[in-house]
Amino acid sequence: MINWIDKKFEELNLEELYASIRLRAEVFVVEQTCPYQDCDNLDQKSIHLMGYEKDQLVAYMRIIPAGISYDEVSMGRIVTSPTVRRTGVGKELMRKGFETVETHFGATPIRISAQTYLLKFYEEFGFEFTGKEYLEDGIPHSDMLRKV
């Protein structure tokens, strides 16, 4: 069973901050062999949704308020540990993400920059491809919007 918590940046303790950076690096930098600047000064403005299995962070996303990255609220750094892939944790992460957005911002549109190979996954949650595809850090991404 996953234990879900969400916190603003200033509420994170050092262990939570380290675990989130470690998981992001494990997947986005090492697994996907994509060196990129993860520390982009958006963490400080974000809500951090973390899913723990026992004492291990296995799922994470950050939720960025409207007007910072996009006109809409956005979800980013959406990641699950390889240890929980294909178990439904990614879908649970998305559902918890929507609940977290609603709690903090109300019913509102959400924009994401999705790795293109995951379009169908995000479409399951009501996101629609906006027609804008681009390379981000050498990986094809697609702009997607989930309307209210």
C-alpha cells in the first residue's frame, strides 16, 4: 500500500527532498540517459506529491501553480520507481495528483509536457494533445491539456 503525502517546498524535510531528487535522477538522468538541469528553481514554487511504499519513495510529481510555467496549473517530473512499474502505481499517482490539484487550486485546467511515448497513458486521464510536439533535452515531448 502506498502512503501519499503532499507538501510545499518549505515543508519538505531533508530526507524527502533528497529522496525526490534521487528518484528523479535515477529515472530521468540514469535510466533515460538524459543529462539535464533538474534543479530549475521551480521546486521552490511547487507542491510535491510523494508516494511511499514502506520507507521508499516510489512515486512523485510536482504541481506548479498557474502563471509560473504555463497559464494553467501544471504537473511535472511525473515519475515512478522501476520497482513499481506495471503495478498501477503510475495511475494511482495521476489520480492523487488530480486530488491534490483540486485541494490546492480547485477545479482547474492542467497542462503537462509529456514524453511523447506516454501520450496514450495521459489520454486515459483526459489530457488532449494540443498539436505541439518538440524536443526537450533530446527527448520528444508533447504539450497536453486537461480541461475542467
